[in-house]
Amino acid sequence: MTTYRFLIGWLVCCAGLLNVAVCEAGPRVAVVMQDDAPTLEKHAAKELAAQWKQLFDADVQIGSTPPTDAIATILLGSPTTNPAVKTALGDKWPKLTDQGHLIRTVTPGQSTVVVGGDSPVATLWAVYELGHHFGVRSLLHGDYFPLETPKLSVEGLDIVKEPTIRTRAFRVVDMSPMSFGPWGLDDQKKLLSQLSKMKFNRIELLAVTVQSIRPVRLPSKDELGPEAFFPWDFPITGDVPGRKAFRGVKQFENPDLPRHESYDDRFRDGQQFVKSLTASAHERHLSVGMFLSMSYEVSPDGEHKENAAQKWKRFHTYLDTAHEVYPEMDAFYIDPPDTSDATSFQTPVFQKWKEIGVDVFVSQSSLKPVKILPSVGILTVPQELAKLSNTNRPHAAFLTFDSGNSVFPSLRHRKLPVALKALQEHHANGFIAVCETPVDIDPSLYYVSRAVFNPKLTFDSALQELISPICGEGVVDNVRLAFAAIDEANAILSKQAPNLGTDFDAVLGMNGDPPPVDAKWPGEVRTLFTNAMNEMYRANTRSRGGARAFTLYYARRFEFGLHFMTCAEAIYNANRATDREKELEYLEAAQEALYAAQNALADVARDQSDRGMIGFINLKAYQPLMQRLETLEKLVR
């Protein structure tokens, strides 16, 4: 009997717990779509369900018939793919391009909203736009959800988005260890998903001489490479500052492109990497372009002695081979060997690409457009677009997100809006976003991803949109002050030492010849980095929730800049020292500062680009500095 009563009591308790679970279940939401909807729209529905589960703990039901107890109904798709959308909007569906998308309440008071676009990918972007409306912020390294749970309401929504620039490409493959060169396929796939959420629609791959991804082997017996992406070894030994960022690996490299001894193995891995990356991009509805260059190629005899005709003949063979090796490419961006003979572009190579629908852009603004096939576009820089805007020829531009291969924090938030405005005013067909050191890119990339659909958006307004929902009110004020200090520091660096942070041999004084320097400016730059760091630490203290990692990253990143500048200034002083004891004192201070800089970044390292920067500084600056220090110590002691 006792056992029986115990079981009864236990069952009653379980029933009570189940009842509580039912009572505490989130709101039910209906996503209405056809069972035979396009695959990408089905993916959009799953993305919406996942977002709303995290936002509202919503129980999202996907199907052709909404449940009767749904508190909100989302009609997903377009009149073409979803009869429910056609019924709800009728002839009120707006005229959209295949990239246009909307979010529109259709039955006020009944919580029914259309979320869709004029193509399946546009419908996917509409889902991401709805998430943005509720405070979700998608950046390259992941999604941040709002601090405060928003009210689940679809009343009064009327959002229509059309891009001002149709092809929004992002370079995901290059040859810098501090950029995307070291990113393996797993990291690249995550990156592609985030780019899709930010409404980019193309990725671009840089294929130059030394890379194993290039489509053609050089005919010279002394051919260069092929390297995975960069021509240096990065061993991670026990004395490498910031080594904790490397998580125990002994050699820093792209995990999918190991440095095989065999030339053929490197080529095999490189081309397989491109094919796998291209397939992953296409799965996410991102087209893929490759930038081809023979500017540094050698002639068959190993010397640069070919005449223009020979160069062009070999270049056309190179292009033919490129498409044979990578037939899945959607676009080629071409850097020709010679621009003096523009008629060379009137060839079967380009005609063939036109017929099969491959986009072709030539990276030369000086070519006379009338001498090139009309289907061939021009790839240039924003300031040259005015020369092309009155032609019917496609034209695109590079959109640069940093100041080159510099290790200093660089946001370019003053120059980017000017460049983007030039693209919009001159009706550019596209851009390629290029970032050689992407560690600081998130705020600027967020701005561009939004301003492409809203030309009136300022960087300051975008920063408010980005920071406030995920960090809390008031935090953006500290971030603005920090970014302003970084901007001022970069302005001084550009004027006084434009190569500081790029040419370590010269800038860090390894050649013993210090450049001319105003005695005041290094201290001014250090002060600005200190102010930026302190403001970001204040922002981090005021931040709440998961986005604290975002503000902490920039605090430590700006701390890195402070330490690196301190190191450079100490070396300047060492080079001016009149006796070895004083020189040694300065060099020891430089070593301590550079060690601290690498550890500051290692504390918050998020990806292979951060690790690449640490490894590159160790190889090109820290090790030479230690060698100089050890040599001097022997002389002094």
C-alpha cells in the first residue's frame, strides 16, 4: 500500500510539472507557406523559426494551414510562390526587382504580416530584415540578440527594401596571413552564412602568382609557390607571445591547406579548397567570382622579355584554362598584363563567357570602353567612377575597409561613406569589399550592409542602430568617443609615419636608420589610443548581455594599438641613444610593450585573422627585436 501511495504521489507531481511546462510554453506563431515552396524559402522559414525561438521563445508552426491558436501569422514568400500572399495582397504587391523585399501588415488587428521578396533569396533577406526590426544584429563573427525582449507584435509594419547596388561582393580569399587567407572551410562556411544575413550576394577570391588556388601552373622551371596563401612559415613555439590564441597548434596555417612538400599536393589541395568553398557559397545563394592576375607571372624562359603580343596570347590561354579548371565560377575579375592594346579584349574568350552568362570585369579604368566588348565591365576605384557613369557598360569598384596591411586599429568610418556615396551616385553595378586586416571591420561592414538599402543612413546613425539594442542605452556614446580617437590617431599616423605597422623592418628600426620624426606625435598617438581603450572599457562596463564580448574585443584591440605604439616609440628612442646602456634600456621597454601588445590581442582572439596578426608580428617584429636585443646585451654585459 505504501508503495502504491508513493507511485500515485509521484505521478501527481509529474503531472504538475508537465502542466507547468505547458503553461510556460512560448507563444504560438504560424508561418504559412506551400509544401512545394522553393528550397530557399523553406530555409528562410527555418531561419525565422530559429530567430523567433530565441527572441520570444516562440513555438513556430510551419505549414500551409495556420493553427487556430496562433497569436501571429506570417505569410512567407511572394504571390508567385505562395497563394496566401497573393490572396492577402492581391494587386497591392509592389513592383520589386528580384532583390527587392518587404514586410507588410495585411490585416490590422489580426496580426497577419507578409514577409517576402520577388525571388526566394529576397524572401530570405526579408526574414533577416524582420529579425533586424526586432533587434537582432548580424556581424561577421555571429549574431547578437537584443538585451530586452521586444514585444511580439507584427502590427503596423510596412518595410520595403531595394538595393542601390546590385552586386555586393566580399573578398574571402587572399594571400595575407592577417586577412582571410588562413581561414579553413569550416570558418569560411560560417562567414558565408553571416554574409548572407548581411545581404551580400557574391564572394570574391583573389588568385595571384604564389597561391595554390591559381588555375595555371607556371611554365618556368623556377616557378614560384604554390603557397597556401602566404610565403612564410609560422611555427608556434613556447616563446611566442600570445601563443594561447593558437590553442596548442605547432604551426599556424590554413587547416585545409597544409604546406605539403609536394608541389602537386599543394595544387590539388588549393583547387579542391576553391571547389568546396564555391559549392558552399552556391548553397547559400552567393555567387562566386575570381580575380585573375598575371601581373607577376614570369615568361616561359623565366624572364620578363615577352612582347605585348606574346603576353596577350599567353594571357588568353590563362583565361581559357581558368574557366576549364573552375567552370563553376560566376564571374571573373581580370587584371590584364598590358593596357595599351584594348582591342585585345575583342576575343572569343570574352564572347564565350558572355554566351554562358559569366560576368567579366577588367581591372583597368584607363581602357577605352569602346574598344572592349559591351558585355565586359570595368573594375576601378570609387574616385574613377565618374568617368564611367555615362556609359552603358557595367562598372564596379573596390570598397576598401582598412588602411592596408597595417596592424594598427583602423575603422575608415569617415572615408567609407564617401566611397559608398560615389558608387551610388554614379550607378555602379557592384563593389568588392576588400579588407586586408579584418579584425576591426564589423561596425563599418554593418554600416555598408544597411546603407546600400538606405542611402540616407549615416555612419553615426548606423552605429546607434548597431550598439544600443545589443549593449544598452548610452553605451554608444563611449563607442563614438573611442572611434573618434582612433580616427584622429590614424590621421596622425598617415601623415607622420604612413608605413608604421606594415613595414616592420624599416619602421621598427631593425635597419638602424630611424625615419625623421616630430618628437611630439608619438606621444599624441599613444594618448589617443589610451583614450580609445579607456572609452571602450567604459562601454564594456556599461554593456550587458552577450554583446559585452563585442565591446571587450575593441577595448583590448585598442590596448594593442597603445602597446604597439609604445614599442615603436621606444625603438625610435633606442636608435637615437648616444650610449649602449641607454639603447638597451629603450629596447627592453620596446620588447615589453610588443609582448604586451600580442597578449592583449590573444586574450580576445576570435579567428584566424587575429591569430595571423599575432603570428605575423612575432615573425616580422618580435623575433628580429629579440635578436637585436640579445646582440646588444652581449656587447653591454
